[in-house]
Amino acid sequence: MPFQRAVPTDTPRLLLLLDNVRDWEMLVDRFDATYDVTVSTPGDDWAAFDCCLVDERTLPRVADELAALKSAAEPVFLPVLLLARSERSAAALLSRSGPDIADETVTVPTPPDLLATRLRSLLRTRTLSLRLDDEREQYQALIESATDAIVVFDDARVIQYANPAAESMFGYPAAALIGRSVETVLPDACVDDVAAASSDTPGATPLQGRHADGHEFPVEATVAVVEHDDDLQYTATIRDVTHRKEREQALERSRDLLEKTQQLAGVGGWEIDPSTGAVTGSDETYRIHGIPAGTDLTFEDVMAVYHPEDVPLAREAFEQVVTEGTPFDVTLRLQPDDGDRWVRVKGEAVHEDGTRVIRGAVQDITDRVERERELREHRERLELALDASDAGVWEMDVETDEIVWHETCERLFGLEPGEFDGTVEMSDSFVHPDDLPTLYEQMEAAIDRLGQFSLEFRIERADGEQRWLASSGRVIADDQCRPVQLIGVNVDITDRIEHKLDLEASERRFRAVFEEANAAMVIANDDGEYVEVNSAATELFGLPEDELVGRTIAEFAPPGYDFGEEWSRFRQGESVTGEFPLVRPDGTQLSTRFSATPNILPGRHLSVLRDVTELKAREEVLERHQAIVQAAPDPIYALDADGTFIMANSALAAATGRAVDDLVGTNVEDLFGPDQFAASQTHVEALAAGADPGPLLVTLDTPDGTRHYEVNVVLYGDHGTDHPGSVGVARDVTDLHQREQRLSVLDRVLRHNIRNKLNVVVGRAENLGRDDSATANAIIDAAEALLEMSETARHFESTMRPDTTWTETTLATHLPRIVEEATVTYPEATVNLAFEPGDDPWCVKTHETLDLALEEVLDNAIVHCDRAPEVRVTVASAPEGPVELRIADNGPGLDPVERDALDHGLETPLEHMSGLGLWFVRWAVEASGGTFAIETNEPRGTVVVLRLPRTAA
């Protein structure tokens, strides 16, 4: 076991690593009274030591351990003394073990005094090293806590170190400053000139500092130059003198003002005869006191001018100068007639020609007093501002755990000055329980390594409010490298933490919306390259995420689309919306609508895109339907649940003598009248209940007189309500009713008269066997009457057909254009036109809506096809007959109910139809004077047959 004797802790410690027992016993006896001596062997755990004595036999076995200990102790000196038989053997040994292992070599045997001298020398060097290290730590602590910025840079002007004050002064983190040129913070400084000025003359050099935000401010700098290993190192101490400059400027202005004031303002002189009390003075004295110049005055007259509260002071001063000869210098107030005015009065006893008088001067110092008051108020406000600082300073004794909080620190915790009791328990009571372990862990780690700590934690103030603090500090050690004190600063960072938490929550919300959105979202950089995309974007663009990222929107534009200039304008502008023809890599073109917002983050731009290809196609179909509705000859309208017109076509407007815009928004009761409106409501209710009431009969007063209409009504919206919305298609049946009336008369005439006449013919014919002339004449007369009646009926029938207006259309040139438009509109469909016009141009009579009807047939054939659409259009006709136009598709075929209704034109309620399209076609063809038919296509599909009357070419 190693030999170690307990001695006071401040006694130098010696470690003996000697192979010879006699040697270490001798040394223990020699130095035991002076040093703390420990004897160990190479295999033992060594005690801490201030100097190690090792002999030649032991050194090879402990050389590595000693080298490690010396290296770990750096920069503190840890001496090793080698005891050698000779200098030659020592040199040989050190050449093998390392020349830096032994700091001193002593040959043995040697006189004890010489060994003691060498040992004291090494220990003195170590003591100096420890003090130097302590001073270095204190110097480092001083630099770290200095209020002036300290920046160290090399000969290339590259910053190597910056203290916290530099971070605060210039607005850069220390890590951001290191590696930058010193001109980053001192843009116009000539370092060599500043260094020369610092060494030649005391004082700092005025310069301009530059903050991270770009603004410049006045500073004063001194630069110290140190040469180390042939390299120059510069240490700049920089002080922000902005406030001092402002104060100097204010002081200079005040000094200038004072000088001018002194030139302009006079100082009054006065004299009092103590024996008589008579007072004489200069004009300025009279003016200051508000007394007409030349007035005879006594001491009491002057006392009456001063403020009553200050008169005792004036009398006491005058009494002392008279009785004791003590000069006086007092500040007094004048009577407060126009506010307080202050004067300074100085006086002394003067002996002249054997007489004694009191002589002095008076000066109006009202302005000075006011300035002093303002300065005092300013100083109080400054102290209040300092007291309101968010930084709280604290200290802690490591051994006693006694804690000192400065007033600013107490305020952070909601305490009054002096309210903190200095205990760890009270300090811990403010810290959030979840954060207390981390706080202790950080502080204990700093104590263990004699280093620094920095952390953020939550507190609950004395008033119950929860706040966030940032605490940073360092450990102070004594000359024995033992921790003795913790010093630190607490700063309230609640606003920063809450802002950070808000940002993080906002980021999470954005990410959730971004990833889960149905719309495509892409984020691009300033070059337009996508840096982030969501899953909807990969579907829209037709690319996986790893292939879409890095591309630009220009790569998805159709040929000739100029995107660069628009992108440049977008980056400088505000949010934009619009449409973009997006071309996928496989050639598919989509119609998209987008909304783009620039700079959602610096250099990041968000675009939201939606595929509206199908929507636009539906809009185009809707536009065609609207055009057909507007062009339809029959009145068509739509009502909301309250019976208000929300749509009306031109035919209804013409029939009612109103404009379409006037009808929309009007209630149908205004058009139908109360009785017919009630009937229409009953009709709608029956439809809503599932009944089939047939067409609604309506009579309207029109510009052409009273007209009768049959209205086929369908419902839309919620059929479960009493009054859902409805759509009506009206047909003018006035002429039809007249025709039915005339047919009824004709029928009656035919049934009555012709029957009677035929009865005559029959009766007479029975008598033909008797062959008399009277009978023959009767038969002739009856036959002639019957012929005359038939001719009359034929003319009556022709008057019942309404007049028709015709348009001539050449199908040979008309059909190819319509087919080509369908091919362009539906590129996925195959549309063939099977005819060669030749010499027959196929001129037909048509209504103006026939083009829309043909487009509707093609649209229905393509849109409702459940496979790749194939449509064949053929034209045929007899030389003198109608032109037959056949449109065949390969779709699923028409519903039997719809086909039956279209074939026969039955007035079936419209809710049994899937749409109005083919009704429009039928009406358009019939309005053109043609016919409409439906056939079955083989092997599947439908054939629409249109027969149109031919006209002369």
C-alpha cells in the first residue's frame, strides 16, 4: 500500500515513485515535515500531487502515465524530478522515454540541500503556473462578462473569437462572426493604424461599427498586437459610444448655449453697509430683483423680495458673514409672482479704509435650476429603465448553497427587492417541476468541469404567472482549481418561446393541410424549381415525387407558352389566380385552375392547382344546352321552391311581352294570376307526392292575344318538400285547340250530314229497280252535295296549319364542319362521315336550331358511350324525296321508355326522361319540317334518323 501522511491541504504534495525502499524512507524522513509525501508504485492508484520524484528503474514503467497526467494538467505545470545515477544515464533514459517527461534531473547521491533547492524551484514554478491559470480563467470570465465588445483576429483580418458583448453589439451570433473579416463589423477601420495609435498614445480610436441589419453606429476601439510563433494576433476592444456621443452632442449644445447666455446675461453686484443696512447695487442687480434701478434700498427691502421660506437662510448667511466673517454662497427663490425664479447670491466681508462692508454678486440661475431639475428627472427615468430591464443577475456559493439575487432578478420572479431569502429551497420553488432536474444536471456538469452552462426553463412567478427564462452562467474556481462560486444571468424569453411555439404549431397545421389536401400543392424556389410537392400534385402531374421535385412549371407548359416573364412578375407581385394548360409527360393535356402566392417564406412560393378538365367540358355542354334552351321555340322556365323565376328563355319572354332579365326574379303568381298559381302549386305538390297529374294547362294574356299552353313540369331539388323547385316546358296549344274544335265540327258534320245523305243514297238505291227519273235526280243531287262537302272539309283542314319560316342549308358543306368540331372536342372518339357529295349538294329546309340539334346528337352518342366511342354519320336520299340523315353509335342503347316517348311524341311527364337533349332534337327537326325516329343499331347502340325536306339546289 502506498505511504501517505495527512497534512494540511495547502501543503505541497510529493509523489515518490522509487524502486529502492531505503531511498524512499530516507526521502520521507527528509521532507515529511515540509511536504505532504505519498509513496506509490507503478501498479497503484496515485494520489494527486504537485511534484513527482521518480528514479531510473521506475521511470520506464510509469513514463506513459506521467506523460498523460502532464498533458491533462496543461496549461498548468505538473513537475517531474528524475533521480539518476549520472547525467549520461539520465540522458539515455529520457531519449527512450521522452525528453519532456522529466522537468529536472538530479544525480544521486546528492547533497540534501541541493535536492531541496531543486524541489522548491519546481514547486514555485507550479505555484506560479496555478496562479497564471487562475488569472487566465479570471481573464476569460472578465472577457465573457465585459460590456465592451472584444474581437480577436489574425494577420489576414479573419475573426477568431468574439465575446457575448460583440454578439449583442453587432447583432451576429459568435459562431457567425468567427471566420468573417473584421471589416464585417468595422468596415472602414485600418487595423494597422488603429494598432499604432493604440500603442503610441493612450485612448481609443473613433470608428464606425456596422450592425448585422446594416446600420452603422459610432464606436471607439483599441487594438493590441501580439506576436506568436511569427504570426501577429490582434485583440480589438470596441465600445459602443452612441449614447455617449449623443450626450456629448447634447452637452456641447448646452455648453454653446451657456457661453452665449453668459455673454448676454449680466451678473449683478451689490454692497451692504452693516452699520446702516443700506444696500447699493448695479442695474443688473435691480433688474434681477425686479426693482427699478436707482431705488434706495435697505437690507429689509431686499429680504422682502425673496421667498418667505428662503428668508431665514438669507438672514443666517448674512449674520454669519457679519459676525464671523464667513463668506456665503446660497441659492434663493424670489417671490413667486410669475412662477419660481432662482438666484445665486455670494457675499463676503471686505475691509476698506478702516471700514467693513459686505460685498457680493447675484445671478439669475432660474434656467440652470430648471436644467438641473430636468437632468434629475432624466436620471430618474434612466434608473427606472435600467430597473425595468429583463436581465436578472444572480450568484451562488458552491460550498454553502447561499444564493444572492439582484433586484432585477427578484423582479423576474415577481418579488419585491429583498424579499428573496437566499435559499435553494425558495429558488427551486419557482422552477417548474419538470425542468428542475435538467437545471440541476446542467449546473452540476458545469461545476464538475469548471465550465459554463446555458439552458431554458419554466418558472411560476410569485403572482402565479408562468414565464420562460434563459439562464447562462459559469463557474469560478479558487487557486486550487476548486469551484467556489456560480455566477449567471436570467433573461425572460417568454415572448420568444411563445412565438416559436406558435410558429411550430402553424408549421404543423400547414403540413397537415399540405399533405392531406385534395388539391395539388407545390412549393417552388426563386428559380421556379419545385422543392416540395404533395401527393395530389404527383397525381395531377403524372410523376412520382422524386421525379417531380426539381422540375419547373415551364416544363409542363404547351409549346410556345412564355412562362419566364410571367414568373419574374409573379415573384415581385402579389397572389394571382388563373388557368393553365398543363401538359403531362405522357402528352395528356389538362385544364387547370391555379392560385399562387409568392414568398410564403423568403424565397419560397406556393401554388395550388386543380384539374378542371371535366368541369370545363361540363360547362361547355351546359353552354350548348343553354343555347338550345334559349333558341327553342317553346317557352321554357325554371322556378325555385318559392315560385320565383330563376331562368326563362327568349320564347317565354316573347310570349309574355317581357324581357328575360325582367322575368328572372319575378314570382310566377304575377304571370299566372292567383287562381292559376294555386293550380300550379297543387300540380307541383302532386308531382312531389309521386302522382302523374299530366300536363299543366295555363292561359296567358300575350301581345298576340289570349293563348293556351300545356306545360310539362319536372321537379328538381328535395322532392320530399311540399314545394320543391321545378322546370317547365310550355307548348302553345291555342291553334291545336282551334283545330280540335274545327275537327269536332267537321266530325259532327261528316257523321250527321254524310250519314243522312248516304241514307238517302241507300234508300234511293233500293228504289232503282223501279227506275224513275225522280229517283235518279235525287241520287245525283245527294252525290253532288257530298262532293261539295268534302271539298269544303279539305279547305278547312289547310287553314288549321300554322305558318312556318324556312332556312335553306347545304348539307354537303355543312356536315363536314360539324363532324370536324366534334372530333376536335372529343379527341378520344372516332367520328366518321360516310358520304361523297358528288353532284348532289343535299339542300334541305331547316330551322335555325338544326346545327345545335346535330351537335346534341353527336354529344349524346359520345358522352353516354360506355366504351371507346365510335360514331358513323351517313346521308341518303331519293332524287325527289327527303334527305335522310342517320347517326349511329356503339353505346349501350336508349332506355325503352325514353325511346317510346321519342318515337311517338307522347306527352309523358318529363321526370321519366334522363334528359331533355333528344326532345330538343325532335323539336328542332319538326320545326324544320322534318321527322324524327329512333332505331336499334346492330350489334349494339342506337341510330337516330332525321328526315329533312329537300329544297331546289
